[in-house]
Amino acid sequence: MAKDDSAAPAPGQWGNVSAREQIRRRYFPDVALVTHEGKKVKLYQDLIENKCVMINFMYAHCEGICSPVTANLRRAQLLLKNRIGRDMFMYSFTLKPEEDSPAVLKEYVKDRKLGPGWTFLTGAPADLELVRRRLGFTDPDPTRDADKTNHTGMVRYGNEGLMLWAAFPGLQTPEAIAKSMLWVAWPQKGEHSLYTRKG
């Protein structure tokens, strides 16, 4: 299990911590995870840092909202096919790592014909639970929160380098999802943007 590095700086030291670093400490514990292709990765260092991303939680044998959300995100992925895997990345974290091995998730990806640039992730249950809570994929009612069949269908998206973060319903129209992603993306050559890439 990764060390929780979210401890607040000593009194009077907040001025020495950048806003970006404060966001990293609060929301992105750098836990070790495993992709559906069996590759070991770190949450922040490999998946989030300097990237434009889309994040949701699911599990392979879900009979509720997972399948329609996955199908809808696939349609959004197709609309963004020239960007996903290049300068935009999609991540789906399992809610049931004890069931969803890399092999199970790989089969899930194959069955649904999901394209490159969309990574499904598993790992130690405690680490995935930490990520879920830090990213706000929780229910305020502890009883409902403990029931995986009641999990949220929301999707977190943003650009870590620009510190732009928001969320949308997983069943929002694919066109609206694509527009949201383009709004936070790094500007492409010839595009006008209010934001300038740093670092």
C-alpha cells in the first residue's frame, strides 16, 4: 500500500506549497495500480501528472449503471478518437478489485470493443478505496456508500497541469462530453485558448 502523503504542511508553511501541489496532496495519492494489460503504474506519476483525463469507477459484472455509462463513454471516445490516447486519456477504476483482475478487465475491454487510450485499473482494495474517497466518488450515507450496486455514475475530468477539474454525468450526451474534454484540453497548434501550458 502506498504511503499517504496528504499531511498538511506545518503551521506557517502553506505559502511554500503551490496550489498545484496542494491539489495533488489532497486528491491524488500516488498508489500503485495495475492496468488491464498487466502493467504496473502509479496513480499520479504515470496517469495524472500533466495530463488531460477522464475518470470513472465501475466493476466488470455490474448489472446497473456501469454498462450504459461504458457504452456512452465509448461513443464519446469515438468522437475524440484523434485525441484519446495522444493528449487525452480515459481511466476506469474497479470498485471490486478482489474480483476484477487484469485478465477480467482485459476481457471487459475486448467484449465492448473499447479503443486505445482507455485504461482499466485494479490494485489493492485499500488503495482503490483511498482513491475513490479522495476523488469524491462517495455517498454521504454510509449504508448506501458501502453498497457497490449504488455507486455513482458521475465522471471526473480535468487537466492536471492547468488545475482545471469538474465532473459530468456518465450518461450525458457524447457530444457534451467531448465538448467538456476539449474545454480543459491542452490547446492544439492553431487553436485559441485562454490558457497557456506551463512546465
